[in-house]
Amino acid sequence: MIRPLLAFAPILPLAACSGGDDAPVANAPAANRVVLTPYRRDPPMPTNLPDIVPVRIETELGAITVALDHKRAPITTANFIRYADDRRFDGTFFYRAARKRGRPGEGFIQGGIQHRARLMLPPIRLEPTTETGLRHVDGTISMVRSTSNTAMGDFTISIDRNPGLDAHPERDGDNMRYAAFGQVTEGMDVVRRILAQPTAAQEGTGPMAGQRLQRPVRIFTVRRIAPGG
């Protein structure tokens, strides 16, 4: 049984983005408009998940399909599905584009709930890459830390290798980093388009300085799909 942890203190500055309210997008296609429903106080933790859970992330720039590795990252996968099944990702944004210096086509994008209180579920234990055996390679989806050893409802997708997001416990300091838990199977062209969006040079603090998107990319829906769907 997966037991959420009950306390946390944010590590990364997940500042709210401009236009980050929960209103539906007026010019979105009807099939993709965000319809907000009240969230359950304590939605059930998903059970009986298969080893690989396919999920489609529909955004205003196109769809991204990911295969979540429940076999190797069971805690993180179940947490992501819990948010998705309760529709807490619907109407959120990709709000960060972290481009590598000198290699702007590489890096990662970040999206999710941005620590908005109405969307939060209790944090889970972080599953570091040293535990799962997964690594941050091209197309890896991973959960962002809330504290040094917990995660909640924000996630990244890597473009090219990002070994700096892997755990390095042999190094001094806090080096558990992010929790890789799956791989993009379709839609890397969409991921790259999000990475290429303009960022606000004067916005963001700490690790996010200069990485906030000027116009965050709306996530319409995040849903489980049938294998091969």
C-alpha cells in the first residue's frame, strides 16, 4: 500500500504563471475545452495498474503520449494517475522551458499544478533514479521534488539526456533530484515546440530564473488510454 507523506516544504520555486487561472480557453476546439468539476477531497489511489500505463497529454500545441513505468516506479506512476483520474491536471500549464546553455534545442519542459492549493494531493515519497534504475534520457517524464524526499503534482519531460536530473548520492549535499517514471512514445515534436517557446528573461528566481514561459502552454486534459491508442 502506498502511504502519502503528510508534510512538505517547497524546494523549487513554482510561481504561478500569467494567465494561470482555471478558466477554459475561449478559442480552444470544443473537444479540448477544459470543463472543471469539483475535486474529491480524497480521491482513491489507483490499484491494479499494469506494468506500463499509457497516458495522453492533450495540449494547445498538440498531443503527447507517454508510457508510465509502473513496474519500476510504482509510487510515482500511481501518484500521477491519481492526479490524472481526478482531472487535477486539466486546465494546468507547461510553464517552464529549461534550455541548456549553448544547446537551446536540449533541456526539459515543466508543467503541472504549480503548488496550487486546490489541486494538491498529499505528497508521496520520492523514488530516485538509483532506486528505479530509470534515467533522464530523451523523452523521459519525471516528477519534480516538493522537498528533498517527496513529490507532488509537477512533472518534467526531457529533451535529450539530462544526467543532472538523476540521483547522485555519492556527491556532497542534497542530490536525490527528480523521479523518472516513464517515456514519451509519441509527440516529441510537441515537446520540442514547447521548449522553443519564448521565455521571460526577467522572471523567475533561483533555478527557474529566465526559464518561465512568456505564454504558458495550456494542458487541456491528461487521460489514461488503451494500449496502442
